[in-house]
Amino acid sequence: MLNKLFTLFLFGLSLAHAGESPLVNQLAGHPSPYLALHGKDPVVWQEWNAETLARAKRENKPLLVSVGYFACHWCHVMQRESFSDPAIAALLNSRFIPVKVDRELNLALDADLLAFTRQLHGVAGWPVNVFVTPEGYPFYAVLYQPPDKFKTVSEKLDHHWRVDSVGVRAAAQAATPARDIAANPIAADARDLAMLERRFLEAALNEADALLGGFGAVSKFPNVAKLRALLDLQARSPEPRLREFLLLTLDNMARLGLHDPVNGGFFRYTTDPDWHTPHFEKMLYDNAQLALLYARAAEVLKRPDYRDHAHETLDFLLEVLGTREGGFRTSASALDSQGREGGAYLWRPAELRKRLTPEQVRLVRRVWGTGSHFDLGDLPMEQVPPSAAERPLLAAAHARLKAAGRMRDLPRDGKLNAGLNGLALSAFSLAGRGVPKYEQAARRLRDFIDAGLLRNGQLLKSRVGKNVFADAELDDYAYLAQGLLDHAGAFDDAGSRVLADTLLRQAWDRFFTPEGWRRETHPLLATAASHAALPDEATPSPSATLIRVSLNRPGTAPPEALNRALAHATRSALADPLSHPGILAVLRARFAPAQ
């Protein structure tokens, strides 16, 4: 009882401030599942908005801006360990203005805070916790930390602020990145395309893992933008070495731990370079892009089985992330309904023996066992695919395991984001073409966009049920315009072309300036800057996407702005080819449209 009273006393102290009403946690019942997750925290979380910054200025307190997303395992861990701790909450509430952000609703803010974190530490990820001056300048960042370390860092930063807030402010302002915009960029021409193709191919093959496929020596992400650019190069100029790398990568992504052999779909990444142990969240953006990648690879590499992988991925999207309205949810959680990481995907020997015949267990062990989804002891390093005679037996085993219904109560993020649904529209329109159930899904999604993501002719960022988020960002306009044009091409839908053209004109008006691209219309972070070109990351570069689709839609972009954006993008790509593979498709659209 005394401990409870002491906690309440500390909590009350943290809320008190002369002339201000006490802060309360604003997130209870929030329509964002991630923010609602923090609604019962003792931390008095605020939303990221102008009023929150104004209060920080009035109280002369730094902000703690903590960014994550619902499917993120370590975000859940930090919520459970640190943000539910009364002592940590009392510190944050009394000394800072705590702010919680769902990255999928604030992509621009998230990108800026991640860039600051990389500049500071060399790495970034989620959850990212950034301490920001009341004027909006970041001055320190931490990723996941155990509670004792996080509390110690917060106490030290509070001490520095109270002792020398003037110095902290000055250091934060001095660390603001310089703008990367050239005053008069050199216009792009056809020679840039040839030069960039050479530079990109050389850089990609130098970074490639020739033994296991993919890129990276610590963990493995799909890197769809790089692989798509390499596939396009292979289609234009076939090369044995490149073909071998692409086959190795695509085969290992589909047969090892990145892929879920029972429920379908791909996980976000593997924590090891061997494609063995997945980080178990499944994202709409990954799976939509991978469906398109495997469909394209089936054509370029003459591998019909890759089209099967594309269709299996579309099935996952329909079964797990699809909604009755026709839109698609953002993600499926890494945690199952009991809070176990990967609990929906890990199959123990006793359960396999219970559900399968001994012959099926042996077959599953041989065909699927090299991923970490099956705890089957020592396994051979090389998988042996099923013979034609064994395929019915494997299909029966698959049906029995899927019938366990592991996906039925898997927590999902129910946000229906405009940009991510644009990626899904491209996937179903192109990778699903010719298959009635996928074509029907594409049409239903197209109808949902009209009914659910537009209001008074304006694009919404996202919706959850009847709750809407209005501030659509550059990414949303770019991916949805692309999806609408892919749908128009697949189904000869004039209405989709008209809506895409409208979104393109709005996007150029709202997000491109003489200083470059901005990702949001009204940034609040003081260090938010315009960019010459945005890189391809887990999702395609929104600036490259917008330039490319506008090149094929006359009248959707001011010619001077389009040429300037193309020049900026080309210079950025030539300087750092691996960060901008999407520019290759842009330059082909301009200088080699018939090839």
C-alpha cells in the first residue's frame, strides 16, 4: 500500500506545473493500435502536434519523442519494461514532455529522426527515442535499452538540460544537417543512364553475398528495390554472373527463414546473414513488393515457380491482412495473442507429430526444416525439394498445419494506409493479372480507395474504422498514383487514370519546391529539410516514383519542376547508386522508353 501511495505521489509531482493543467495520457482508446497500446502507460504520452511543442516552450522542457509501430517486437518490449515502470514514468513526466508517435502515420518525422540517430550513432531502428529541444531540434537519441540504462540516460540528459540548456540548444542547432540541394543542377541526359547502370551493377555485385544471396553480413532484408533494378538490368543485358546471383537470392528468400512455408508471406528480415532466423513481423509493404518482384522474376529468369511464390504471397495478403471493405491492413505482429515472439509460426516436434503422419514429418523436416520455423534438432544444410510423387503428401501436410488456425487470433495493425494500399493495388493488378480471385481483389481495393481513402476530393493518410487521419504525405501520393496507373493499365480503367493524374498534380504542388522534396506539408521538426532525392529503402523512393509516373502522364507536373527534379535525382544516384536504384527506371522512362 505504501509503495502504491509513493508511486501516486511521484506521479502527482510529475503532473504539476505552475499555470498549466496537468498532462494526462492522451492515447487511451486511440484509433492507432500502436498508440492505443501505450494508452495505459503511466507515462503521460502526448501526440505530436503544434500544441505539444507550444507547451514544451512554455514550460521550457525538452521533449522525448518515442517512435515505433505495432508489429515491432522491441517496441513492445520497451513498452513493457520501461514505459510501464512507475519510476521511469515519474522521471519522464516531471522532466520532459513525453510524445508517442506511430511511424506509419508520421513517415516524414520518423525519417528525420532516424537520420539524426544514424548521424549520431551510425545505426538506427525502432523503437527510436529522440530527445528534442522545445524549439524542435533533436539533441540525443537512444534505441531500445533495458530499463536501468534508459533511466540513467534520461537522468543524465535531464541534468545537462537543467545545468546548461543554452549549451544544449546551441549544440542541437549546430548539428542541423546542411542542405544537399545544388542551385543549378546539370540536366540529365542519355549518357547518365549508361553511366548509372554501370556504377549500380558494379556496386551491387561488390556488396552482394555470393554464397548466400542478398546483401549484408549481419542480417538480411529483402532489398526489393535493388533486386528489381538488377532484374531489369538482366532483362536488358543478360549476364551469367548476375543471373546466378538473382536465382540464389530469390531461391533462398523463398525457401529459408524469411518465408513462412505454412501461412504464406514473408517476414520483414532475418536476424542472421544465413536467411535462417526471422524477425517475425509481416508487413504489407514488403509482401506487396515481393509479390511483384517474384512475378517479374518469373518472366525475366524463366522460372514459372516464382509466379507461384507471387500468388502465394497475394493469398497471404488476402487471408491475413485483407478486410471486408477491400482495403489491406498495415501489418501482422511479431507477437502472438499471448505475447510470445514468433509464437504463431514456431512448430515444436510434439505438435508436428500430433498433426502429421511420420512420413509427413520426415518430408517436412527435409523440405522446410532448414528455416527456424521447425524445432527439429540437427538438420542438413541442403534442402531436397519434393519429388513429383511427394508433392501431394507435402500438400496434405501443409493443409493440416494451416488448419491449426494460427493466424486467426494473430494481432494485426488495422490501419488502412493510403500509400501502402497503393502498393497492394499494384501487386494485385499486375502480379495477379489473369487470376479471377486476384483481379476481383484488385477491383475491390480500387473501390475501397474511392469510398474509404478520399474525402471531399482530398487524399487521407489512413483510416481505422470510422476514424480518419487527414495528413497524407508524399509517400501516399506517389504509391497510390502508381497503383492507380497499374490498375488502369491492367483493366483499362479510365477513372483510375483521372484520379492518378489529380493526385500527381496535387503532389507536385504540395511537396516539390525549388529547394527540393519535402515529405510532409507542415513539418514541425526544426531540422526538417528538403531533399534533392529521397532514397529507396524498405519502400520505394517516393520522389523517384513520382518523377517516373509523371514522365508518362503529360500535364501532371510543371515541366521546369520535372526537369529540375530529374536533374537532382540523377546527380544523387550517380554519387550513391546503391541508395537510389529506382532512378534507373526513371532515366529509362525518359531516355529509353521503347526498350
